[in-house]
Amino acid sequence: MSLLEIQQLSTSFRGTVGETDVHAVRDVSIVVERGETVAIVGESGSGKSVTALSVMQLLAYPRAYHSGGSIRLAGDELLGAPEPILQALRGDRMSMIFQEPMTSLNPLHTVEKQIGETLRLHQGLEQAAARQRCLELLERVHIAEPEQRLSSWPHQLSGGQRQRVMIAMALANQPDLLIADEPTTALDVTVQAEILTLLRQQQRSLDMGLLLITHDMTLVQHIADRVYVMTEGRVVESGLATQGLTAPTH
């Protein structure tokens, strides 16, 4: 049984009055195994991020809808699952890192409160235990002076530090699947390399499946095992990352 199985997924958005629906994802099938890094590559508007958000069931439903397909996490169907079940899965068995951490982190809460919230929600940790676990997570993602950073607000952190905090939050409950949507786009080249190295280290340590959403073929070359190429909502090519880079057909 694969960790993640997306089969013939179609995702659309209802148009406003007088407008036709937008079909963002069309009959997409993708598989991610435990311990594997799979990249979805495509230009803006290709449907790659909508595919990722479909897995997390974080689209603007009911305006967004799925006209067909299946998404299974370790055999459990996600499409149509009750919201309480999905809420229990998000941040626990599956987590997501978003492109711009400044818009994903709550500017009104400290680092400790934001990481601690997911620990209390999914593990029921009390404040002292949650604080200790927060410290361990910040150390794990190589944030300097982690105890001081617990009381920091998002605007007090650099772009690289904010992305590390997002990774710490995503890894807090040791998920089976981590989705990373353009995780290094907003960072400079040096920090990009550090974040990629960090993701690879954590994936190997936790034996996670990693689904990477990107338009950067250099990033794919460094981190991915297999790649799916999307254009206009469809998968037009798939295979080993090395094969896709040395003998592309699109």
C-alpha cells in the first residue's frame, strides 16, 4: 500500500453568475511512497498547488469541488471525509509547508504559542511539556538561540528563520506525509540550500514521504526521486527525476 495515492483527481472552481467553471486539475494520478521525495513541476497556473491543497482538503469549498477521483493516505480516503477527521489528520499524519511563511504564521502569536498549539491539539501536551518539545523542534531545525526565539514574534525573524519555524511546526507530530509548496522561492540562494538540506535530513530521520511543489528544476535535481510534470491541469510526463532532467519530453 502506497503512502499517498491520488487517482484520476479532478478539481474545479465554480464560476460566478454567467461564467463557466474553471477546471484546474484534470484526471491527475500521483503516487508517493514512504521515505520517497516526489516533485510536481509546472509553471504558474499548471495546477500543481491546487493538487497539493486538494490533498490537504484546504480549498475554498464548496466553491471548489471534485468532479471525480480519489485521494488516499495509507489507504484512508480523504475526499468526502468529515471535517473533524480531516482536522485530526492535518498537522498530525500529514502536514504542509507553504511558500511564504510570513503570511502563514500568525503575526499576533509568538513562536512558542504557534508551535505549542499543534502539540496541545494533537498530543494533549501540557504547557511545560509543550515548551520543552518546542525547544527540541527549534534545535532540530537548527535555529540559533532557540530559547530566545520561543518568545519571538514572526516579524522579528528573518525569512530563513520563519521558514525554519514553519518546518518545525510541520514536523511537530512526526507526520507520515509532508507537502512542501515552493518552500524556498522567497529565500536567497544560500538560505535555499540550507532549507533543502534540512528537509532532506528530516525526511530521512522520520522516514516521511515528501511531496515537493516547485517550478525549479535545479531543486528537483538535488532532492527528488521521481517527478511529475503538469501543464494546464494535467500530468503530461512522469518518471525518475534523473530521467526527466536528462531526457525530457516536455
